[in-house]
Amino acid sequence: MAESPAQNTASKPRRRSDEPDELSRALLGISDLLASPEPQDSLLAKAVRITAELLQMPICSVYLLDGNGMLRKRSNVGLDDDVSRQARFKVGEGIPGWVAQNGRLVAVADITQDPRYAFHPSPIRSPHAYICAPLRTRERIIGVLSARIMASRSFTRTECRVFQAIATMIAIVIEKQRLTEEKLRNENLAAVATSLSEVAHYVKNVMFASLVAEKLVGRAVEDNPSLAEIHPAWGNLKRSNQRIRKLVGDMLAFSRERPLELEETDVASVIGGAVSDISHHAARHGVELSVEIPENLCPIVVDRTLMSDVLLNLLSNAVDAIPPGRRGLVAVRAAQEPDGRCSIEVQDNGTGMPDDVASRVFQIFFSTKGDRGTGIGLAATKKAVERHGGTISFNTRPEHGTTFRITLPCHR
């Protein structure tokens, strides 16, 4: 399917984007978005409309980098919805990917003559001008802004400077909204953590008494043949209690901020302990475990108990992600990164995750396991990794599997 504009692109009288009144009006329009409480999609839609009108370019788009390093189109004017949904680039691919990788504006009189255009999904075949600039915050590039007109023409130096100025302002709008949402999220999470801690401690006390009673009743059931008919129900009750205990453990892991008990340790021993703990669960599900750890890997300084919980949670999720009937494989790999950090990957060949699930994977109380999941494990895992000065990310492909990747500072 060829990419096609959603609106008439007949030639119009060009309005110069460097006219002071037009430029001021556009920049003021975008700066007004800084104070807007609207959601991001609405803000981006207004920003691309302002840009398209200023430059008299009928197609204008914003791509943002997702957690997997992929540029995805988040807002546009002038493209059909079907085409817009296809538009995504790896960093380094296509002109948007090149701009995101190199942080420099690209302006071409005819994009169809640029070899990087071969990476564009469903490209427009007719000659047309194209301009693309990075959306850069103080810390990093978060995406790109692009625009095109359905005719070949060169861009003036002033037009390029104006386009980059608009891109910078849009990046500021996005970053300001991100910081606002992060502040609200942190405030909400703090309140949630307090509530979770209070509830979890109460339930933990109740469950302690329940566990004692469970052991006493279990012993009586096993020793009395006349009670054989209640064995299935008793098994269900024990499994239910185990799920409650796991929920309480996850709640406490997320809510508590106990001081880290840091110690220097080697990565192999932490991974080996977690793999040993999960091996029975993996064998019961017919999943093979493999471990690849190079020699002379740098030591890390971590709270060993907390980091073991992190790896155990990732391994457990990986095993559970493999559907029945599939020959399951979960691989754990460690490596020394060029920047001096240590990386640990947990890869499975399970069901993978669609985009709508992947975007919420670290969100508290979100779970793909139904009744088997608490929706707290990955949120607690992310929090634990970041407390160690580390990062956690993932790549996923539906029906092919998922790879979670942790990086941690090395101890020199």
C-alpha cells in the first residue's frame, strides 16, 4: 500500500515561515501548551497542526522513542490512519531514525532520492520535500519532528532554524508534561505504598496464624485415612494460602524502603542462586534453563537478597510466559558492557507481549496472569533495580518471546 496524504495537496500561496508575525504566533501557540493540563496526545495534535500551518506543509508528524528504542508515530496531520499506524523506525533506520541517532536536522529537496528513504514503510512514490529535526531535552533525544510537502523544493537556512526551534519547544512541552506526570505518579505511588504496607502487615499477622493452623490441620488430614475425601479441597486451600502469602510478600517488597544491605559479590553467584531456586518450577513446566556467564566479569555491589528477588521474579515470569505444549527455553546471560557496567538478560521463547500490554508492563497492579498474578512483582523489580543505580528494559515480539535486560554499576 502506498503512503498517501489524507487531504488535498494542491498548491497554495506559500506563506513565509520567517515572517515575524507568523513565527511569533506559532511559537506563542506552542508555548501556551506548557500550561495546558491536556493529555499528551491532545498537546501533540495541536503542536503538529501549528507547525503544519506555519510552514504550509500539509503533512507533519511527531515520533517518540519508546522503551525499546523504537520511534513510533504519536501524532500527525495529513496522513491516513492506516498509514500512520505503520510508521515506526528503529534508531538509525530511515531519516527519522538517522536524526534520532545523530541528533542533527535533515532537510532534503526530494526525499525519494535519499537512500535512507528505502526504510520508510509504504513510502510516497512521487518527489516531495522533507524536513526532520530531533526533539531534544537537556538530557537526551526523545523523538523527532518531521514535515513534508508534495513537491520538490529546497529549504532555506531560516526555515531550518525555525523548524528546529519549533522542535525544541515541542520537546520542552513533552518533557514538562512528563515531569508533571512523574510527580503525580510518585505522589500516588507514595500513598499506595503506605496503604500497601499497612494492609500487608495486617494480613501478614493474620496469615501467620493461618499458616500454623494449616500445618496442624494438614498433619491431621494426612494421618487420618477417613479424611481422604477432603484431600483435593485441602490442596486447593493450601494453594490459595500460598497465593495470599505471595501477594503479601509482593506488597511488602514494593512498599518498604529498608536500607540496602550492600555487599560486593560476583554476578555468577547471584544468578546461580536464583536459577537454582527456580529450577523445580521450570522442570514442572517442562522449561529448559540455560546460563551464560563469561569469566572475569566485574563484581557488583548489591543487596544480595533484594537482587536475588529481582532475578527470581524475572525468571518466574519467563517460565510462566511459555504456553503449554511449547518446548520452553529460558536463557540467562551476563556480560561486561563497553561503558563499564554489567548487564544481565533473561530471555524466554514465550508468547511475547503486544504493544498495549508492553506499554503498561511496569505499572503497579497490571498483570497478564489473571488470578495467578499480583500486578506488583515487576513494579517492585523496577524499583529495586533503580535503587541500585541500575536500569531495566525489555524487548518483546508477540509469539516469539521477551527479553528483560538489567544493567548495574560495576565495582572497581
